[in-house]
Amino acid sequence: ELKEIVFIIQSQSNSFHSKRAEDLKRDILKQAADLRKELPTVLLIHQMDGHEGAWTILPLMRDFSVTYGRNSSWIFFCEEDTRIQVVKLLETLGRFDGSKEWFLGKALYDEESTIIHHYAFAENPTVFKFPDFAAGWALSIPLVNKLAKKLKSEPLKSDFTIDLKHEIALYIWQKGEGPHLTPVPEFCTDDVNSYNVDRCATTFSNFLPLCGEPVKKEDVFVAVKTCQKFHGDR
């Protein structure tokens, strides 16, 4: 049922971005109303002021578990420019047993090891998949409950984030004790006008806003953050 999906829009407080997120929320609720379905819960992350670092997702898991752990099946995350076909999303999630632990998304991987991922899986980085947030990604409630329990007994140690989608996938994987990301072909980043969208539960619509005249090159200052021994080559 649609009411068993909690939609989390990974929004920002900036007025431009928050408006985009509100537009997406209205679209999701309108689609639900047109289907004569009970309206789902749709939340904007930037409005979750009670959680420091809410944008990093994991600090919210305990609240998700307490609030939605009994009456929901899925937490579905997306960006403000993700476009969702609600009927297709219901069909897609319906293929998976919501009573089991699932981590679903469009799979990305490193073609070679990279510093921003701390050279993880250096021997073969393609083996580790992490979600493309733009396509949307989903956690089943049993997995949310498991993560919440772990976070309660073992609070997060790191207070900084470099690449959120990779770090979340690593945390869920738990060195092989947790689930890998399951690729879902219906979670797409095709443009809404692409000929492939019929198969997609999600698409992605992004554009550059009109921000006025370009800044003059003379007004731009560029600094390279490094140290003295690297000045020559960086």
C-alpha cells in the first residue's frame, strides 16, 4: 500500500532548493490523491531541525524506526529533482518481500580506487556498489530497525562526511554482515523526456536556473588547498 511508504526528500534549506523540494512533495501527494489512495508520509530533511547532521541520513534511523517501524514497509529517499511515477514505484517495490532486509537503488561503482573513498576495495573497486541518490533509493523497515538498533548500541564515530552515498552503503554493508545494494533497473536517472522512461519508476530532471550575468573572471579567486612540499606539482 502507498501509505506504507515513507518518502524522504533530501532537501536543502536554501529558498531555491526548498521550493523544488516542496514542489516534489506536492506532486507525490497529488498522484496519491488521484489514485484515491491514503496519502503517504512525505518529509523534507532540511525541516528535521531536531537532528544535527540530519542530511547524513544515519542520525535519523532511530526516529524512523520508532515512528514508522510498526506501520510502514519502506523508507524511500530521493533528491529534490528526482521525479517519481508513484504507480510504477509501487509495482517495483512490490517485487521485494518487505519483511526482509533490502537496500535498493541504482548501482554506482568506482572504476578505479579513489581518495575520496579512502581507496576502498583497492584491488577491485567495481565489486562494491553504492546508490545514485538522484535515482532514488530505498530501505526496507526491517533493515531500518536493524540499523537503528546498531546505532543505539554503537553511536557513529565519525563527525564528518566526504561522499555520503558511498559511506552509507559501507555502513549498511557492515564488512559483509549486512546487505549489499540490490540494483533496481526501474530506478533511473534518464531525463523525463527520454524514450526509455516507460520502464522507469523514477527519472531525473535538472536544470540551471537563470542567475543573472556571469561573474567577471577578474572577480574570481582560486586557491589550491595543499602544503608546501606539494607546491610544485599541485
